[in-house]
Amino acid sequence: MLGPLTVGKKAAKFGYRRFGKPGAVVFGAGSVGGYYLVKRKFKSKMKQETLENNLEERGSEQTDGRDEGVGSGDSSQQVE
């Protein structure tokens, strides 16, 4: 797994080879910042999907619970 330090180091190395010291600073800082933005966006998306799934599960449990009480009785209690 690539961490922010690894990503920044590789980008800084690339920037240094192409543009010298200013390129290393810009590429390194930009890549680390981008790494954190993507990571934060991914986490929020996963949290949203988990929340939606939990809400759907609770909704289906409630409807299942309501359906069981209606019309489900013991067959020995039938009215003749």
C-alpha cells in the first residue's frame, strides 16, 4: 500500500528530474495534498454507502415485522 510519504517522495523525485528543486517542491506537495483529498473523498463515499445500506436494512426489518402480525395466527384458532 502506498502512503502519503511514498507518493510524495516519488513525485518529488520526478519533479526534481524534470524541473529541478522548484519542481520537486511543487510535485511533492501537490501529490501529498492530492493523496489526502482522494482518501477523504473515498472515506466519505464509503460512509455514505454504509449509511444507506443500514437504512435499507432497518426499513426491510420493520416491514417484515409488521407483516408477521397480520393474519398469522394459529390454525387451531379458526372460527367455524
